[in-house]
Amino acid sequence: MLSNTDIQEILQALDLDQMNAGSSDGTDWIGHGKRLSVTSPVNDTVIAEVILAGKQDYEQVVNAAEQAFYSWRSTPSPKRGEIIRQLGQELRLSKNKLARLITLEMGKSIQESLGEVQEMIDICDFACGLSRQLYGVQTHSERPYHRMFEQWHPLGIVGVITAFNFPTAVWAWNLTIALICGNVVVWKPASKTPLTAIVCQNIFGRVLKKNELNPAISTLVTGSGSEIGELLNNDPRINLVSYTGSTETGKHIAKTVASRLGKTILELGGNNGVIVTPKANLDLAAENIFFGAIGTAGQRCTTTRRIIIEQGLSQAMLDKLLTYYQNLRIGNPFDDNNLMGPVVSGQTVEIMMQALSSIEEQGGHILYGGKQLSGDDYPGSCYVTPAIVKAPVHLPLIQKETFVPILYVLEYQDSLQEAINIHNNVPQGLSSAIFTNDLLEAETFLSALGSDCGIANVNLGTSGAEIGLAFGGEKETGGGRESGSDAWKSYMRRQSNTVNWSGSTMLAQGIQFEQ
Ligand code: NAD
């Protein structure tokens, strides 16, 4: 099990104390706000305390960030990339220690926490290469001896607001790309995971110190959404708010930041579906759906929440899934044998139980799971059996992202178009997948007639994206894109330039304007 000594070892290995200031302007650790007790869902114990930011701490952090921008913006981008390369090296050295803290603080399995840190390392490698590839286009002018081109400049301060479920990777996705683009970052982590944020700030701080850079290019301000989050939303010095979290809060942030004509990147809730057709390899589909539904105890934005399966295959799929679910090892997430740890809090357990009782009232049928677990194998009160629910396609609750491990099995009668219609008939549009070996079905799903999501996969599940492509979703998922491909453009401002080297005045469109 997890003893107090184990917990102390995890904290001490990362220089955390029992009481920690939660904010940093890069140089000093500060905090004049309330105290927050951080409780581990692994065993329900308070593992440390964090002093949250007050308004004066927020001001100190943003002022320092603003100053740091003035020097960082003129550091050549490949040099900025080199700093991010070094961050990747530091993360490699801290991988195991940091992964253990992620598991302790929010409960995902140790394998998944190691994967999360690996994702941070991957994005560092990507951003380092990208720092030499911030290309702008050049085109031909209609006027002789004129040159036209576009260039990209940094925005300024990027406020990064993150969710509890990827407490470090989402920061790294934003930080690395924002920084190589020449911005500085103010990070507000989720209140459930301030300790991992403090450690990340320290890890990067070591790199900045070694390179004698202004440490305020990366700062941290820890506090509630209603206090510190609102300061960020309303602050005209924050040029871009990159927000990852629920759709409800995202809508509010979108409105608030838009009212001051600031920019946002919104990475909001998902309601991810998998279509399984008669041309699918059912074993492959079941295996992928299992990971998609269970990973991070159903608390990934890309978690598989709905299967849309041809009626005749439904029972065969359920039999396979039930075998997986019945044999699923749930328990202490530090034990490599367990594939699923606790959900993040007692409140999440309640949300799950309430959702399951609404599902039954609305005509759904719980086929498996949905029980809170207790006993010697479960060191805390946040362990549950994931649920499989057979539901009519119009069950109202299916329209919502319930951020717990509930998988809905929905049936379609015959055509792929019917399956796609059911699939797209939810407000969210993050990740999607089809299982089929039929080329026409696969291409239809990927076409404009198919999935309406930001991510659409063939023969692999909805969760577990790599960093190389842009990540994000449509509709109520917010439309933002982060990570790979050309997502960097959201962190920069575009400038269109024309240079006249003719020595004479020539107006566009042939306009004559002579005295
Ligand atoms: P949440 O919305 O409760 O909190 C997210 C962050 O927003 C936290 O840091 C919180 O303090 C902050 N916040 C709350 N109110 C705010 C306000 N008024 N102004 C500014 N910030 C505010 O979400 P959560 O429970 O931490 O995470 C789960 C949600 O995040 C799910 O909906 C999940 O789908 C979503 N998510 C989306 C992605 C994605 O990339 N699309 C990735 C991870 C998580």
C-alpha cells in the first residue's frame, strides 16, 4: 500500500515541503492568499498544503512576466528552442519522480503518469525543431520592384489555465510552443494539482538559471478559478488565454476575454464516440475501446464515452467488453498490475452515482459496474467499477460529458450514414473513431460527410493522441488547436509586409494620384 513514508519520499525527492508557497514570479516563491490542503485520491490523506495567490501576488507575477517579455521577444527563435531542448533533458532526468507525484496528486495509473511526462519530453523535442521552422509565406507583388511577405511575431503574455486530468502535459504543450514563438507564460494550474505545477516551475527554473535568462519568462500563479482565473480573463496585459477545462467555464472565459478583444485557445469537453461496423475486426475494436473508456479512470478529454455499433454485432462486442471489464484490475495506481486507479475526488464519485441513477430513470440499462469499491484492496474512497450502459440513442444524458468512467453502448440498424448521424448528434466535437476494414467506410467517415470532430481515427481509439498533429475539437469543444502541426500560429500575430525598392511611388490597383 502507500505509507506516509512513501508519500514523504515522493515529496522530498522533488523538494516539496509540508507547506508550499504556490506562486512564483520566476525569482521568488510567494503567496498571500488562503491555504489549500492537497488531498490524494489514492488514500484520501492530506499530502501537503499550498498557499494560494492573493491579488498582490498576481500583480507581482504579471509585472515580472511583462518585463521578461521585452528581452525574450528579441532572443532568436532557435536560441529559444535550445532552452526548450534543455527542458526536455531535465524532464528526462526527473521522469520517474514527477510521474509518481502526478499519480499521488490526481490518481492516474503510474504507467499513464510516465506517459504524461513522456508527452512533455516529446513536445520539447518538437518545439525545439519547430523553433527553426516558423515560416511565413512570400508572394509576388503586382508592382515591379516590390517584395511582399508575411512574418510572425510573438503576442506577449500567454495565460495558461489547465485542468486536473493532465496536470503537467497541457502546461508543456502550451509553454513550449508559446516560448519558442517568443511569448512569456503565466500558468494557473487546477486547484486539485498545484504540487505538480510547483515542481514543473522548479524544473524549468533550473534550466533558466543555468542559462542566466530572465526567470520570469515562465511564471506560476496558483489560486481558484473564481479569483485568479478571473484576474487573468479580465487583464488586458494577458494577450492570449489558453484554457483547458469544462465547456461551461470555457463559454464564460470566451465571452469575458472577447469583451476586451483578447485572444483565446479553448480546449473544452469531449463526448467521444466510436463507430463499429460489420466490416470491423471486433477484437481490435474491443481492445481499443477498453483502453479508451478506462484510461485515467474515464477522466480524459478524449475518453471513449459512446460506442455506436451495428445492432447485429452489439452482443458479441458486449461479451468481449464484459470479459475485459470483469478482469480489470482496479486499485492502488502505484501498483503496476492495476490498470485503473481512483477517480479524482469524492465529489466525482457522487457525480458518477447521480448520473447512473438518472440514466436508469431516463430508460438506460446498466449492464456492468457503477459501484463504489471498498475493502483491503482499495486504500481510499474514490475507487469505482467503471460502468457499461446500454442506452436508447435519444437518452438525454448522452448529450452531456459526464467526466467519469461510463461507457454508453448505442445501436444503429443498418447504414453507415445512420451511425454517423448518431455519432455527430452531440454538442461536443473532440475525438472520434471508426473500426472497419472497408476502405469506402473509412474514407466516408474521414470525409466532410463523416465525423464532425477535430480528431478522427481509423482502427484505433479516441484517446492517446501523439503530439505531432494539431490537437483540439469543434463545436462545444471550443475550436482551439494546440501542440503539433501549425498550431503555433495561434500563439503569434501575423504581419503582412510590403517593401518598395523601386525608388518611385506606385499605388496598388493602378490608381493614379498625381498633381
Ligand atoms: P474545470 O473547468 O473545473 O477547471 C479547469 C481550470 O479552469 C482550472 O484551473 C480551474 O481553476 C479554472 N477555472 C475555473 N473557473 C474559472 C474561471 N471563471 N476563470 C478562469 N479559470 C477558471 O475542469 P477540470 O475538472 O479541471 O477538468 C475537466 C474538464 O477539462 C473536462 O471537461 C475535460 O474534457 C476538459 N479537458 C479538455 C481537454 C482538451 O484538450 N479539450 C483536455 C483536458 C481536459
